Amino acid sequence: MKKIVLVIVMISISGLLAAQEIHKVAKAKEEVLAVTADSVKNWYVTGSGNLAFSQAAFSNWAAGGENSVGLTAFFNMKTNYKKGKHEWGNTIDLGYGFQFLGNKGNTRFTKTNDKLELTSAYGYQISKDEKWRMDGFKTRKVQSLYED
């Protein structure tokens, strides 16, 4: 009896987790299609980037700790196309970060961020009164580099 109850609880929890992922996908789709095109141009392009450097140095520190130097970069770009009944939105998120830990003779490399995420959504307005619409959505997540 305990095993049956445990299985039912585990299935319920996995259903909740899947529901959260569905909400994330729906939110990402809305964000991709929310950016509107210029009235003159059919394409709308925007992007942003970030580069961060960090350093920690410990000398005669009683509590211990390791020296570290790190670098993190992030880039985001959105391109949206809208013309007539057609809409097509794309996003790309790139991120990579690393740090070197340790002292001069004992330094090791550690990856801190590694992200490549592509999202594309296409929409077609079926009816003239904008009540019926057909959408397709695809996302791809990749980890570009692996640590040894």
C-alpha cells in the first residue's frame, strides 16, 4: 500500500514539474511574438551584451580561501519579422564564463557558465478579425563546451 501511495505522489509531482515547463515555454513564445515590427520596416532587431571580470585574492588569511580570476560574457539578440498575416520571431542567448582557482603552482580551470539557447516562433493570422491564429514554436538549448 505504501508503494502505491508513493508512486501516486511521485506521478503527481512530475505532473506539476511538467506544467511549470509548459508555462515557461508559453511565456517565451509570448515574449518572442510580443516585439512589434516598425511600420516602415518589416524586421525589428534588438540585442544586448555583458562582459564581467572578477578577482579574489587572499594573502595571510586565517580563514583560508582560494585566489580566483574569472570572466563571464553574455549576449542576447532578438529579430522579429511582421508583414501582413505572417509573424516570425527569433531569439538567441549566448553565455560563457570561466574562472581560474588556486595559487601559482596549483591552478585549475572551472567553467562557470555555458549557454546557447535558440528560440523561434512563427505565427499566421487565419481570420480577418484576429480571433483565429496558428502558431508554431521551437526552442533549442545546447551546452557548447564540456569540462574534463
